Amino acid sequence: MSELVLETQKLDKVYKLGGRTVRALSDVNLQVKKGDFISIMGPSGSGKTTLLNMLGCLDRPTSGKVILDNVDVTKVPERKLFKIRRHKIGFIFQTFNLLPYLNALENVELPMEGTKKSGDKKKQRASELLKMVGLSEREGHRPHRLSAGEQQRVAIARALANDPTIVLADEPTGNLDTKTKYEIVRLLGTLNIDQGTTIIMVTHDSHIAARAGRMLSLYDGKLGKEKEGTHLLKKELICPYCGGEIQPDNTFCPHCGKKL
């Protein structure tokens, strides 16, 4: 049986908005095993980002537990949570969140500040990660000189900087065009397969959600029945226009009909 790396038990989150009570999460029970690639899909306001904030130790639940690497992080004092976030969790955001005055290499190095790695080791690690995401030749470029897809690749490399237990991706393809969004989700799938990276990806896009190994839905703060995703196997090819699966010998995409 695969190792359990993350678990929630009876997770609830309630907000008080004026005189109104809003239940953002209700009795959420989730188990994540090492090497899982999970998508959580739901409309705006369904509680997806709230759940991700709980899993990422960015907010605390009203009740219930979040257990990461056998530690109930809901009981960890706030002053110690930053170490858990730094070493156990990698974050990927819809808006990339790169620092504009740092180049790609420096942005990837940033999470390693305050660790015991030497300056040379940080640079070496950042360079290796940028090579992994296909950006070796863009190390010295600042964000404004990178395309949206390249910026997200830098953000993915940054999320992996401290070899986290789990990577949390909040709408990682939300600001990208159709071709680029499938390139990014394919990259996540490849990292999951080749590196064994454990990923939870939140999205409102059913086509993107289906590329994970496990698919979960979230409505009104409650998890629905789990489905099996198609997963992005390395042998699969993706149409750059519609994201449909194609075969190596296809001249035209069987889904949208466009010439490849």
C-alpha cells in the first residue's frame, strides 16, 4: 500500500460575514498517497481555494484535522508553520507570483533562502530545476521577458525547490491559452510520473481535471464521489489546438480536425 502523506479528517471551515454564517467546507475527508496526482474540480465559490489554503497551512479549519507527514498541522503553533510550508509544501498559483525584479534563476532560488544550502548549491539546484521544465536558456530573463507559459514553468520549478512532500496547484492553467494550458498540465503529469511528485491541482476546467490520476469534485464545501482520471502518460501526445489525445502517426487531430 502506498504511503499516506496527507489526510484531512472531518474538516470544516465556517466564516462569519456580517450577520451571516457561511460554511465554506463541510466534513471533508481526503486521503492523499505518495505519488498521487489529484484534481479537485468545482465552480467558483465551491470551496476549492479554501480547501487548498487548509492543506497548505495558510489558514486553519474551524474544526477537524489536517495531517501532513503524520503531523496534525492544525495543532502546530503559527510561529512554526512557516517551516512546514517551506520544507513540506510547494505552491503553484494562477497568477505565477514571480518577483518582477528577479530573473528566473533567482525566483527559483528564493524558497531556499534561510535553508542550510550554500549559495552555490542554491544556484545549482535552481539551474537543474529550470532545465527540468525546459527553461535552461531563460535563466537570466526577468518575468516581463517571459511568456505566460514560461512564467508558469518558472513557478513550477520554484515550487519544487525544497523537494516538498506535496505540491499544491491553484488553477495553474487559469491564465493561459488553450495550447499552453495543456503543455503545463502535461508537464505536471510528467513530473508526477518521472519524479514521483505528489500533486493536488484545483481547477474549474473539466478537461484539465481529467488529466489527473484521481478526480474529485467539490460543491458547496462537500467532496463528491471520486472518479478515475485518464492521467497524462508519457506515451500520449496532446493536440496543441484542442488538447485531445493523438497518436504519433496522426497527420490531423481526430478531435478538432486541424493539421498537426
